[in-house]
Amino acid sequence: MSQVGSAPVTMDAHDGEADELPPPPPVPANVVPIKADDIESEVPANKPAKPKRFPMARPGLGRKGQPIQLLANHYKVSVKSSEEYFFHYNVILKYEDDRPVDGKGVGRKVIDKLQQTYRSELSSKDFAYDGEKSLFTIGALPQVTNEFTVVLEDVSTGKTAANGSPGGNDSPGGSDRKRVRRPYQTKTFKVELCFAAKIPMNAIAQAIKGQESENSQEALRVLDIILRQHSAKQGCLLVRQSFFHNNPNNFVDLGGGVMGCRGFHSSFRGTQSGLSLNIDVSTTMIVKPGPVIDFLLANQKVDHPDRIDWQKAKRALKNLRIRTTPVNSEFKIIGLSDRNCNEQMFSLRQRNGNNGDVDEVEVTVYDYFVKNKGIELRYSGNLPCINVGKPKRPTYFPIELCSLIPLQRYTKALSTLQRSSLVEKSRQKPQERMSVLHDLKAGNGEDIFPRNGRWNFNNKKLIQTCSVDKWAVVNFSARCDVRNLIRDLIRNASAKGIQMAEPFDVFEESPSLRRAPVSRRVDDMFEQIKSKLPGAPKFLLCLLPERKNCEVYGPWKRKCLAEFGIVTQCLAPQRVNDQYLLNLLLKINAKLGGINSLLQIEASPSIPLVSKTPTIILGMDVSHGQPGQSDRPSIAAVVSSRQWPLISKYRASVHTQSPKLEMMSSLFKPRGTEDDGLIRESLIDFYTSSGKRKPDHVIVFRDGVSESQFTQVINIELDQIIEACKFLDEKWSPKFTVIVAQKNHHTKFFQSGSPDNVPPGTVVDKQVCHPRNYDFYMCAHAGMIGTTRPTHYHVLHDEIGFSPDDLQELVHSLSYVYQRSTTAISVVAPICYAHLAAAQVGTFLKFEDMSDASSSQGGHTSVGSVPVPELPRLHEKVRSSMFFC
């Protein structure tokens, strides 16, 4: 297309006005001008200019089932109507030299001091301050310009540190004479409060009516900030909307110098019953307070300081805060000394008693504290010192004078043992949780669909079994009686109707390879298989030496599923009995194409709106790296139903995307005449497995998004799915229903007058649900341990037109089709499968090589992000299997 020319615009440097523009040139006959709306249509699909869809309103309440009275951990809050306004101010904090303040925690101290110092100028107004950049008042501040100078005593000032410490009048620091005249240091801050917005207090009433707006969300945020501020003034640790008291009764030791700390989550919500305060028990991880040396011994699991790895210690201690003895001062650790305490020298300034001059002498940190300060050091002499100074001006303390202060978050990844210990020690039975969250209000009339929630296969056969032939066993140095294991597995398989032949062979790993690189171990095993088997096996049973985090697992799965297309099942045979083998056979049968159980309404088929019209069910999830693994790519997974009218069979597609990116970026990926997105594969598989029928209904279950991202799901992600459909057939217009499932919330339900969990099949869609939007809570499973956490389902979009009862029944049914289990599960099976697929395929990548891989392979990324490595494509033989089971 030719480009229409334009005349340049010149500006006069003095008056700033534009010269008069000449008329535009005539448009050539063969050129069609670009219209403004044509340009708008070129806005990328993942950046809609304005949302065109919003979460739908509740169409009604469910009626089926037996009503049951429940208690919920929501407290009703009364709010007086008011015509006043919350005034929002942005907080700008600077040091005296105009450097921005970047340290966390200092903001609250500065704002508290500002209130004390300028109380009359501020008309004694109360502040609600979030600790960072937002401050709220009721009514405006009296002054138009709100700039203040605040002087704080430096709480981190030391008195007896070595080598240029910010100490008191007897400290050996470089500015010693100044400190004689001023026994403590002060810091001066500049504070600017800039008006940002005013929020009507009656916006809270709008939130209660479900008339949500930016104002109503901000008004509820002010209430949350007031609660957090109150907790902060009590000395609590604040983590998002949870607060934790320094009470040893709330601590549980997780090993490795890490503790679980129990506290409370609190949030205000608009519900059908009015304004509600949701309070729940919450747990975070903290560093075990006490002597630094004790933390290091526990953290590294060694029994003597001589065995500490000091490079690891430096990483573990960085930015933690300590209190020093004997003067009880607080500091932040920046590192360790290069030499041990009895070798680390520094220049000590001393006054000459005769003439008052200052002399400099070189002294070790050890000698300074022992000889100059008279402090006995029992074991620090041969250990590095703690450095709490600045990069160019270190300040050293012997390690035995340093203790970690309480309530410091531990943000690194937990080990497998620590995770299981945290789960074990933080779970509470319903009555325990109720005693902590006492005096709760009751909500009546919630619907219940009573089910036992559990079943077993004792003396029963699986509904559709596979045959296991052409298979073998590989053993990566696991200690077990392999022949007995095979015999018991075949016996249990026969009892369940699975025809399982004897394995062709058992391949044992050579003892000399046990410590070899993992890729070599896997390659060697496959060389054995290829040399001894007459053809490719259909199935490989893999014995691993460790149950969790075995290094062989990822490379083995990658080799089997991506390179050779062989179904494989791994196990660590430490504690094997018939029940364990039955669970193993459920997975094997599902992976090889069998069906373990089928719902009656699925077999009939009689699922409303699903059994009569071709319907594909999608489960979508994005998995991120654990804490401390922020550079790992996120893994996006889509699982999809197949063989309609079944709702029990699924397949999965998985892509990588930029770290921490929650919105799925690869649902639709057109490249010329091809679409490399996740949805296309699902649609084609549905068509080929369902008698060459296209789905007329598409039901999307999306996991892992917060309420603030709902409009993105039904605009950005749903648009990508629609585009993928249109790319296959321009005339094809299926109907869509989009449901978000949330497990990460804090609403719990309790039976009135009973110590038991709520019965499986309980549905709650009133009293504590959204006043306008379409949501409900479901406890599909029987909570065996701790307090049942319901899944919170949000129906964002429903073109299919389910009634509330039919939709709740579908969600309930999808909690019973999980092929790995003989129980109902807490969330619909497609979402569980998406978790499993993302986790399993994620092990294909060697994440420690990320920096190398990302420079050579371009994966799916968001705009402006660094490339991430692509996952290998699954072999066509297993692409449509339930390999993730």
C-alpha cells in the first residue's frame, strides 16, 4: 500500500505556537486512505483497548438438594452511611540529599513521627498508611502543599562495633569526635504528600450492593489498610493481608533453621449479607530467631561451626536483621568478613591522653572486643565476623554477639521435608480452627448434594481395561525384590481385569553409573533396551531410588515421552502393598487408554446441555517456579476432553512462557497458514476422537487467577480461543462458558454443633457470596485431614445457558472423574490434570541451564520479555494419551 504523505510541523522557539499547516496533498486515485478504526483493529489481541465483556450477574440460586445449616468464618460489619470522603495521597520519601528511600519498614516510622511532630498543622487528622506509597485521610489535609521534614533517631545505631562502625562516643569509627558531641545519630527525611484522588465513603455501600467500581474497591482497600496499620503498631509481621504476632506459641519448627508462624488473614468483602470481614488462620515461614551460629548449624545440618560452608552462610544471612550484645542495637547484615575474627584488622582511632590528638592503630576485631571492651569471646575467634556496615565502609561484629531478631520472613524455597512438615504441623481439625476463629455468624439455607465422596475397587473390576504387553522394567539402582514386585503387580492387575503379560526383561543399572551424570544414566539404560528388545516397548515400568526429587525422573520422562513415544510409570518401591499397587494400576490403565470408572450420567448419557450437544471441556492453568526460583519460565497447560460424550478422558498440551506471567500467551499463535497455539491441538483431537464432530459448546475451567484478572480472562484469553476456532473454520461459532476455580482463598465452612467437616457435595451460593456476580463455593470431597477448603467457582461468562442447578451438578460431576483416585477431589478433574501436565512436562527442562538455553532457543514470551526455552514436543504416539496421570 502506498503511504499518504504529511507535512512537517515546525514550532517557534519563543511563543510555542505551531505554524499554520499547508493543505494536505490530494489522495492518488489508486490509494485507499487508512481509516482510524482500521488502525484500532490492528491493536494486538492481547491488549484490548477497552474490555468488551464483564463478569456476568447471578441468574438465580441453586434449589436441588437438602438444606443444611453452616457456620462461616465471615464477620458481619456494620458501616454508617456517610457523605464524607477518603482522601488519597501519594507518599514520596527522600533522604536529606534527595535520594529516594528504598528500605522497607522505615516508612511507617517516618509517618508516625510526622504525625507526632506536625499534629497541629495536620488538624490532628488520623492517617491510614499502607507502609509504602499510599496514605488516606478522612477529609482533606488543611494545607495545599504538604511537604515536611522529619528527623528520626537512627534505630540501627551501634555502640561497640569494630572498623568504622556508627558507634557511640567510645566507638573506634572515623568520625569519632563528632559522635562525642552527639551520643546518637539522627536521620533527616523529606516527606511529600501529593493529592491523588478522593473516594466517597458511600462507595462501600455500592460494593455491598454489587455495584463495583474503582471507588468501591479503593474504599474497601482503605478498611484493609486500617486493619493492617493497627497490626503493624502492635509489632506484627505483615505479609500481604495476613499478620503474625511474635508469640512462640504460634511457632512450629520445620528444621533447617526455618519455622512456620501461625497468624491471621483478614479482608473486607461485599457479600449478599452486607459488608463482611473474612478472618482465617494463615501460616508463613520465618527464620528461627536466636544466635546466628545456631541458625547456621541448623540451616546447613552440621554439628560444629568448623563444618559450616561460609559461602552458603553469606547467602543465607544477607539482609537479615540482628540484635547485638551487650548494647542491644539492631542492624541489617550485608555480608561476612573476608578473614576470621582474630585475623580481620581495622584502623582504631584512639585519643592520645597527653595532648588530645587522635592516633590510628591497627587492631584485630577479636582484640578490640576482648581487650578494649572487656567482652569474653568463647568461640568466634576462628570464625568470620558479621558485616553490618556499607560496601566501602564495613562494620564488624563477632558472630557470637549477634542474634537474629524474631519475625523475619524466610523467602527461599522449602525442601521436600520442610514442605511436608509444614503441612503436617499447620493443619487443624474444624473444631480447632473454630476455637481460634470463635464467635462466627451462621448462614442458613445452603444447598447440599450429599454423597459419600469415596468409593473403592475391592472385589470390583475397572470399567474399561487395557492390555499390558510388550513391556519391560528398568531399575535405576532402587533397592527392592523386583521379581516379587512384578508378581504382585500382575496378580493385582488380573483381579482388576487388566491383562498383564510377563515383562520382556528387567534392565538393571550398572553400579558404576550410579554417580554418573544423569543424562548418561538415562542414555545407557535406553542403549540396553534397544540392544535386547526385538522392537519398541509399549510400556516401561521405571524403579527410582528416591520417592521425591529424584534427578532421573525428568530426563527419563523426556526420553520416553518426547523422543520415543513410550508410556512409562515411575515408582520408588520403598513401601509397596496391594493398595499401593492398585493406585499404580489406576494410573497405568488410564495412561494406556483404559477408563477406571464412569459416571452413570456419563454412560447414559444424561448430563444437561453436555450429553446432547458436542461439548469440549478445557482445563487451563499456569504453573510458576517456587519461591526463590523467579527466573524459571512459567509453564502453561491446557487439557481437553475427548471421545464425546465422555467427560472422563482428557489429553494435554503444554508450552513455556515468561516467568511469572499469569495470562496464557500461547492459546492462539498464528504463523503464516499454521497455528502453533495450545487450543488448535485440543480442537483437532476432539474432532478426530468424537466421530468427526466439532464442539458446539466450549466449557473453560481456568485456575490460578485473582479477581482483578477476571476481565482479562474473558477478554484476552477467551478472544484467543475464539480466534483459534475461527482460524480452523471462519463460519464456526461455538458457545462458550468460562469458569474460574479458586483454591487460594480464606473462606471456610463448619457444621453447627458438629466437630466434623462439612459433608462432601456441599454447595454454598448465598449469604457469603458476591452480591451481584455469579459465584458459589463447593466442597465436593470428604475432608479427611484438617479443615476442608472449599473451591470458589466464579462463572464469568455463560453463552450455553446452564441453570444454576445444572452448572453446580456438572462441576460436582467433574470432581468424580479423576482417574488417579477412588475419591471425589476438591476441584474439577480438568484443572487437576492441567497441574499434573504442567508439573511433569516442566521436569523436561534443565532449569539450571536457563541462561544458556534462553540465548539459543526462542520460546513463547510476552512483549518485551526475554526469550524462554521451548519444551520438546511430545511424540505422536503419546500426544493424545493421559500421560500425566
